[in-house]
Amino acid sequence: QDKNRKLRPLYDIPYMFEAREFLRKKLIGKKVNVTVDYIRPASSATETVPAFSERTCATVSIGGINIAEALVSKGLATVIRYRQDDDQRSSHYDELLAAEARAIKNGKGLHSKKEVPIHRVADISGDTQKAKQFLPFLQRAGRSEAVVEYVFSGSRLKLFMPKETCLITFLLAGIECPRGARNLPGLVQEGEPFSEEATHFTKELVLQREVEVEVESMDKAGNFIGWLHIEGLNLSVALVEHALSKVHFTAERSPYYKALLAAEEAAKQKKEKVWSHYEETPVEEVVPVLEEKERTANYKPVFVTEITDDLHFYVQDVETGAQLEKLMENMRAEVGTHPPVEGSYAPRRGDFCIAKFVDGEWYRARVEKVESAAKVHIFYIDYGNKETLPATRLAALPPAFSARVLPAQATEYKFAFIQVPQDDDARADAVDSVVRDIQNTQCLLNVEHLGPGCPHVTLQFADSKSDVGLGLVKEGLVMVEVRKEKQFQKVITEYLNAQETAKSARLNLWRYGDFRADDADEFGYSR
């Protein structure tokens, strides 16, 4: 062995790793019964023995099983021998001795005559050179299994990768978490507000638990950066949701950006923890800046794939259409060559997978909710439609076709300058009209302004270049949303003129005249 190598008890002491894994899998997250047997007082240090603080010694059991006895019976621990006059011992001491005798007789664990299991675990934490070599492998792997060995802070963890047999330092992507206290030469740097709460939250949720990680990149110190999932929950999103982190601008390129923004917006409204002093910027302060802008009309070709019941819609970018077709073709060939075993995939919320649509073909999807094996709610990430399927029609998404290789192609948008009817029947009429006109057709799209949830846009028919939203106003199917920004006034005026024409003709919403004067608030409309 290398004499310069530092001893790592967990991996270097025979059977310590096996003992830890037995306890971790048996106890973490479980309710146990604890019976205090005795309290050992604090002891001072001697030449050979270090000082010990006061220790509470107890019997821990779960489901009627004494954990200490189970450890001893598997040869993963030995029983301490006491002096005859020392009664500070386990209340189940005789059972422990009997368990040890059985383990010795059966050659279990420490008492085995076989070779001691060796754990060659590479610690690449902070080793920039090794981390660089390992990075492409982890990136290609997609989601990798890991065990959280230690939590340094809310967003910094040490992970054990069982398949890769290595230890890495892992930083959560997409968030800005409060920094904890640091010991610097000659001084202690205080932690930022709520850093301890963030660390406690992460510990409670993931410490010593099995997780999945997606590695995206690494920093200069050799720490890997990415996303950590536990039982379908994204830890970055969870920290933001509980007002223990803020969204970092680097999240914009990730598939989890919308979820992070939604979580942050909800946390801001509660004004708790990191947002306790948050004050929403008054709209009036923004108006002068907006007035200096000019409306940008930069229409790009898109393919409309789905219209939702609230008149949002999903589109694919025509420019990347060929890439999607190629990916789908290769993915289906791969699945055809290596068909998934029916029922072998266990869906979890937030997972990316492939789903067999009614046409018998496989498509990329994301699991949104799991009610049961027979009812799994999924979202087709390249088309925007949703479906409820049995787990037997789902399978794992091969890493070569993940969202990292080609991002989700369906992007959600909302019509700018219009108000969607609150009345169910009136809204259904508007949705039906849009479905007839533009679903599964190519249009031209221009982003007008950003809004909560998704961007607000105008759409034009590809052939006539006429405005789809303006057409809905002309037919009396929707009302105009009046905005004050100077750059939109020309468009708003055109929309308002069309609304007056529809009102005069008593079309659809206006069939009974102008209802807004008395009923606007009641029906959710504003003038």
C-alpha cells in the first residue's frame, strides 16, 4: 500500500463499509424504537486513549429486530467484553454473545476465512486533473446513481458513486444558496442569513440516501456541477421553493428553468427567509424605460403542435425540425433493436422517459404524476400534449437521446394583447377556432413581451401573414388586453378597432351587446 495515502476508515477497515451500508439501508428514513441502557460519563485523554464526551448507550430496534444483534449475527460487529463487576452493558447482552457465537460458527463477515473484501474507491474531490478526465463519462451517462455521504452546505455535497466507485464533490446547478460560516486563517467568516437552515433542509432530505445526479459541468477546483434528484424531486427546485435559495442566471439554459422560476415566484409572494425583505417593483417605475423601446417584429417560422384548454399553445422551431426527425428516427431504431421489457420501468415524478403513443410509436416524455402503475400522467416534451398511460407503455429514455443531446422541442406560448374568456363555453369556442385554424400547421411567431409562466406572442398565418390573435378579436371570440407601453400602441389600436367592429356586429361574446359595464368584474374581464 502507498504509505503516503491517508487512511479512510470507511473503505480501508475490513467490513466497515458493509456495516455502514447495512445500517443505512435498514434505518435511514425509518421510525425506530430506542431504549437507553446506560450513560457513559465523559473521560479525559490519556497517552493512549483520546478524550470522549458523555455518551448515551442504547438498544435500537426496528420491527422487533435488535439492530446491534443483527449486525453481530452478520459478522459486521463484535461484542465488547466487560469486567464481571461492570453492569454498564446492553440489556440484551446475552443475545449479543449468542449472535456472535453463531457468526463465528458460520464464518460470517469478520469471522470468515475468505479474503477480506477490498473497496478501491477513488476520491477525486478537488482533483482537477482526474475530474477533467471523468467529466465526459458522467455527462454521457445522463442520470447516475449516487449516495450522499456528506452535506457541506445547502448546495454543496460529497457523493459516493457506486457504479463508478468514486467520491466526488457535487454542487447544485441553477441556484444561489446562502453561504455557510467558513474558518479562514486567523478569523471565522460568518455565514449568510439562512445558510444553516438551507444546510439542515438538504441534510434532512438527502443525507445518506440514494439519489440520482445529472452532471453538466465542473468548476476550476474540480467540483462537479449538476442536478440532484431524490424520489422525483429536484433538490435545486426544492430549495428555491422553500425560500432557501435564489435562481441563478446560469439556469436559463437548463430544462428545469421554468420550474425554478415558478418556485421562486411563489416563494417571493410568501416573503419568507431569503425573500423576507422582498418588495415587488412597482409597474410605474418600469413604464418610462419601456416607453423608450420600439416594438420589435422579428417573426420566425414555427410549427404549432398543441393548443391547451386555456388557449396557450406549444410550437416547435422549424429550424431544428430536421434534428428532431433524425433523433426520433434513431431512437425508434434503437428501441426496435433493443425493445424494452414490458413493466421493467418504474416511473417517478420528474423523470424523462419514452412513451408509446396511440399510433404505436415511441416519443420522448416527462413523468408529471404517478397515481398508480395503471395511471401515470406524462407530458410529451417535443409536442406539448399530455396523456395518462399505464407504466407498461413507458420505458427508460436512452441517454443518447436525452434532453441534453437535443433540448425539449415543444415551447409554450400565450397570445399577446388578448383576454381569454372566463366563461367555459365562450373559451371553448375560442379554443375550437384556434385548433381548426393553426394546429399542426406552420405559422410565423414574434415574441412581444414576457409574462408569468410563458412569453406572450403574436402569430401570423404562414401564407397570408394575417394576425391570428387579431382574427379572434374580429370574430368576437376574445377581448383586447389594453397595455400602456408606447411601442404597442399601434397594434393595440388596431385590435381595439377590430373589437368595436365585432361589437357592432354582435358577434359571439358581443351577441347581447357590451356586457362589460356591469359585469366585467364578476366575469373576470377588465376594460
